[in-house]
Amino acid sequence: MTPAHAPRTREVVVDADGTVRGASRARAALPREVSDYAPSFLSTPHGGLEFLYRDAGSWLRVRFRRQAGRESHRDSARVRWTRAVLPDGLTAREVDVLTLVSLGLTNQQVAQRLSTSTRTVSTQVERLLAKLGQSGRAGLAALCVEKGLLRLPVPGGLGTETGLALLDVERAHLQRAGTTPVRRSSRPVRRAPLQIGAVLPLTGPCWADGLEAYRGARLAVAQINARGGVLGRQLEHVVAPADIFDADGVTAAFCSLADLEVDAITTSYANTDCPEVLDIVANAGQPFLHNATFEQQVEVVREDPERFGMVFQTCPSEIHYGGGFVRLLDQLVARRLWQPRSRRLVAVELDSMSTHTANETFLRAAERSGWTVADVLQVPVGESDWQGLVERVCAQDPAAVMTTHFVSLATARFQRAFRSTGSDALVYAVYGPSIPQFADEAGGAAEGLLWSTVTGTYDDELGRAFRRDFERLHGTPAGWSQASAAYDQVKLLAAAWAATGSVTTSEVAGYLRNSVYRGVNGVYYLGGQGQSTLAYPDVTPDPSLGQAHMVFQVQDGVSRLLGPAPYGRLEAFRAVHDPSSPAG
């Protein structure tokens, strides 16, 4: 019995004159070009043919079998097809390369057919040898024929090669259509743009974050193209929108970029709650830069660097936020900038895989410093009862509260509700206030709020120049994290392409691992085993090798950098809270 989940096989019969016979639904489902190939197949002496065909973004495995005609009737073709999943994580472009290699073309000839560079084809062939476990081109060709991985139409057109049934059918098909089958082998290589694909949360509750990242990357692309591009090629930003809380949508967005075979893939943090993404990008083979601040995914790279060697987290991980909270409180107390009325702390977390910052590091740090973690409250995605949540927080009478709900609107609504209670507890938020939408929603309730980010815009010459150029291009100020982080991702890739003179993944990844890049958000050193940047001062005491774990305070409606030194001054902290001030 056929399993319920098995792809459905359809079948029709096509006569030599092109008449299609069979069930009405099967006839309606047969792609027109596939049915057109059947009479061409019948005009050759071959008894059967198997090939792959791309139909509206899906792959079909198609089989032709000659069916002898009775008496005076001519032969017909029995056509069977089913939806197919490419084996071994092959991409559409790799099927193109496999097909042309199986036809006996050299790397240079394949490059001419596909309008790309010989170096790119060489890298793709090396990747195919590794994926399919073959030692040479002959093995690839034999495997391709055996598994039916040849593709029609022949990628890039037909030349003078012969020897396979697929070629005879393609040649007959082109002759029937009145098309000259021979392609000029001297066609110049087209200088296509270098494509940077980006999955961005432009829909759903994090749309404002996605807009920041989009605008930051757009600025970097515009600046690079104005200077002539990279390697004589312009950059193109290819955006796939997604709602980060819709796993299927996120997966589809990454698959769409993989199928387009962009030269690199980036994201803010769309991969955070969708672990399948790492397998998608590993199968695609392009460099992947993300800002998920997620140690679990860093650990995946650390454990299997051969498979995930193209994955880079261009920021430190979330595990440092809790320890940074305790360190800040200790520093404020030690310098007599704040006098807590108790030693009780409360943590409020979004119930998401990457936001569980009340971890062992946080709990141990709090215990060492004499703080008691009175409660850890987890907030479901879409929580709207902020007043009820705030009542649970206030019931613990904390001296300080850490909230790691990264959605800016949610963080603002919590802050409004908390300040309405008149509590004088310090509130330390993670990331959310970096998005301009937070200030618009929180209003005056944000005054005095402390907040941090492990990847933020430095308030130095580079940072100020970025913010000036961003506002000039977009007519609005940048936030303090995502815009500059996305800007740095584009600049990092451009630096790697320019330095290596190549867009091959192995060379780009090698450059990223073995170089130090100073961006708007600090220093990118990705040479560690997990290929993530270093947090300063959490991981490295050297600010020239890490990204500063920044702490800001909202003062007079503006975020002011308090630390770490030498980038901010903790003495600028204001221990102010006026319960009678409006909540905004």
C-alpha cells in the first residue's frame, strides 16, 4: 500500500501528433512543455527517457516509455510524473551543473552556458563531488544518469554534444519548434550583480526591526555601488519578508533565497526560533550571516564546523545579558550611584528559545553578588495582560527588574504598565528599546529606563557618520542596533569579496574567520569555533577584539550610553523616577 504522504504519480498517453489521452485531471495537471517533449521523444529511436523538470517552483520527475502501436497505428508515449525532492540537498543550480558535466562539458564550457565564471563552476563541481561522494567527473556523470538527475530543457541551451538520449530528444524538440539548436560557445560572460539575499521580519510584530535592517543594508549597498561595486559588479539586495513567529513562512523565505542562488544570505534574527534554517543554508552552500544572539545555534556550528562552516553569528549571544545586568547593578552600588532598598530581583522573559536569559550564568552571578532572584516570569508570544503581569512583578517588591521581551511594542507596553504603579525599582530591558518604535509607544514612561544590547551602534566617528548618512537617505533617524548591524553585514561581505577576489563560499568563509573587521557596531572577530563575535567585556577584556555589551539609559527622551568604558560613562547614570510623571 502506498503511504499517505508519498508523492502522487500521474500518468497520461501522448500520441505522435501531440494528442494527450488519459484522465481529465491528469491531462490538466501535465505541464504543456512536458507534453510537447513526448512527440519529440517518439521521433527518436529510444525506448525510454527519465529526466527532471522544473514546474512553477517545484520539481517533477518525468518518465517517458515508448508504447508500440498496434497494426497501422504509430507508437505513443506513456508519460508518468510525480513531484520530486532533490536528493542530497542539491540546489537548482547544482542540477544545472550536474546535467552539463554529464554531457561532457568542461568547467569553462559550463560557465559559458550558465553565464557565470569558471571559478564559480569549479567551486560548484567540488561541492557536488563532496555531496555525492564521488572522486571525479566521470563518477558524477554516471550517478546523474543512474539517478535520473538530468534536466530538461538542457540548461543554457544545446550545443554540438551527442551520445545521450536526453540530447537527441532536446535536439528533436528544438527542430520541431523551428529553433536552431547550436549555441555559440564564445558568448561573453555577463557581469551579473552580486546578490545579497536577506530574510527580514517585515511582517508580524517585529516589522519595525525588519524595516531598520532593510534600511541599514540599503544604505550600505548604495554606498558600495556608488564607488563602483565589488569586483566590477554592482550589489543587489534581494529581500524575502517573513514573520519570525511563523516557522513555515520563515522556512519558505530562506528556501526561496537558496533557490535563487544568491551569493550570500543574511538576516537579523529570523532564524532564531526556526532551527531548520541552518540545514537550509548548509544545503544551499552560500555564506550566511545572522544576528540571532542565540548560543544554541552557535553551538551547532561549533559541533559540526564541516557542515556549518559558512554560518556566522555577527553578534555575541544572549547568554551574556543576565550577567551584564548583575554587573551593572554591582557597579552602580559600588560607585554609590544607586542605593537599592532590597536585594531582590525579578526577570521577565519572552517564552522564546533565544530569550531565556535567566540562565545559570545569571543565577550564579546574582548569588555571588548577594542578590536574590525572587521570580522568573515567562511571557507568551502575543501577551496583552500587561497590568496582570506587572502586578505579579510588584508582588515580589524587587529592587530591579530585567525584561528580555525583544518585541519593541511589547517592551514599551510593559514599561508603561510598570511605571503606572509608582514603583521606584530599576528596569533593565534587553534590545527592544533600540528600535525607534519603542520610544513612540512608551513616551514619558521610558524616562530613566536602562537597556542593553550586545550589538549596538558606537557613538564615535564611524557611528555618527553612519547615523548622519542613514538619516540623509531615509529621512528618519536610525535606531541603535539593527540598522547598523545589517549595514555591517553588507560591508563585511563586500570586504571579503574584495579581499579574496572571489565569491566562492570557502574563500569568503576563510576570510571571515581569519580577519578582524571594524564596523559601526564594533569589532567583528569570527575566528572562534562557533564563528560568533566576542562580547566585551563578557568574553574578552580587549575592546579591540570584541563588540561592546552596551548599556544605555533614557534621559530626557534620548538614549545615553553609560558603558562599558571606554565607550560610555557610568557616572552619567540618573537615579530618577517621578511617580507623578505621565506614563506617555
